[in-house]
Amino acid sequence: MAEVIGVRFKPNGKTYYFDPRRLEVKAGDNVIVETSRGMEYGNVVQGRKHVDDREIVKTLKEVIRVATPDDDKTYKRNKEKEKEAYNVCLGKIKENGLDMKLVEVEYTFDGSKILFYFTADGRVDFRKLVKDLALVFKTRIELRQIGVRDEAKALGSIGICGRSLCCSQFLDEFVPVSIKMAKEQSLSLNPAKISGACGRLMCCLKYEQEMYEELNKKTPKSGAKVITPGGDEGIVESVSLLQGRVKVKIDDGNEGKLEEYDVSELKVLTRGKDKSRELSDKEIEELDKNLV
């Protein structure tokens, strides 16, 4: 077991573990920590706690100190300088005629490096751009191409639910999302209706997936043959998955009657298939390729 604190470098960023040593550190404090990029300014989001050694991916680095008023000023000054660097970079991109979109600029705490994050449809030769920026800022320059999900996380927006994007609020990392999840949740398979602001499948498809998988295991699909509590044989016409109820058509010799039952009351003979929502593996793979 190791004693750690959780630190974030961006409000919606990933949480990293650091060794607090003997410092008096609590959640909400700002700290200066040692990272692979050098000293960085971060916010403590998790106070002291013990975690299993297996949860620590890399060698645990130490907290150098609790941030001082001077450190706070340096951090704020860097944030102002990032705005200036952003505008300068936009001008240089235009001068060089590069097909790329600048998303975000980040100064390291000690100012030894400036990172420029951008999106582009393909590979971009930005070697001349790096030289131009280095001449202006007289420091190390690094350009990083990011994906559209990272762009949405950095810029923020409003989702189709009317709330701020999950990735820009609380998701610290992206999880795999697939068309199969939408299919199992009986959602529209129209990509336009299940895609987020970034153009990729909505992250929230993952939230309730485990529950839907469990319910789908014990709920007969439309078309399944079942035996009702009264001993009649019928065909499932519709399913209310979350309520755990199905409507069964029972052949009474005329047109048949429709009765509603709880899933637990039925004996399933065949599970059936909802053909109206069935996609082949090849179709699912092709949709995932374009959207995930």
C-alpha cells in the first residue's frame, strides 16, 4: 500500500497520484509537483489516502511544495501568456497556409516549453511553423495533433440533452463506445441521432450499458415463443425492457388477444429476434469504423 494524493492539472483532466511526503496537504490545495515534463502546478482533488501498489502505473513522483502566493501569480501569468501565444500561432498558421485548427495552448509551469494542440484531417508538416514560433517565443515548442473528442473536451459545448458535455465536466478519460451499445439499448441506429458534438458516438451510451446487458440476458425479444402463467402459448409482440414487462399475443382462434406480463411470470421457449433492429456484424463494424 502507498499513501497518495490525487492531483489534476486541468479542471476536467485526468487525476494523477503523487507522494505527499510529510507535507500538510488537503483536497482543494494547489501544489507544485514533479512530472515527466518538469515542475507543474496542479490542484489536489483527492486528499491523503492509501491505494494498492497495483493502482500505481509508474514510479510515484513527489509533491515538491504547497503552492505559494508567488506560484499562484506565476500560474495566472502563464494563463495570460497562453492567450497571447494562441493568437500568435493562429497568425503563423495562416502565414504558412497550413490546413489545421488550433485548439489550445499550454505553458509548462517554469515556461521552458509551450505546447500547441491542434486538429487536422490528415498529417501536417508543421516543421516551419515550429521554427517560426521558436523565433518568437525563444523557448521549446511542441505541437501535438489531437482527436475531435479531445477538442470537444478542451473547448466545451452543449450536448443534445441540453447540458454541458460530460467530457468537459467530469470525464477524465474516454472509454470505448460502439454501435452495438445503441442497438442493445433499443436506440435509433441513425448515426446523426447518437453522435455527440464531436461527431463521434455519445459517451453516455456507456453509462447504463452493463444494466442493459443484464436485462437483455433475461428478457425475451419480440417474436419469442412463451408460456403464460395460465398455460397458454403466445408470441412476444413488444418489450418494455426497463419495466421488465412484455406484451404477448395469444392465439384464441380468432384474431388473438394481447396480454401484458411481467418477465418473471413467463416461461421462455425461444428467445426470438427483433428483426426490425437487427444489423449484421459487417454493418455494425462499418458504422463503428466511421464513428468511434
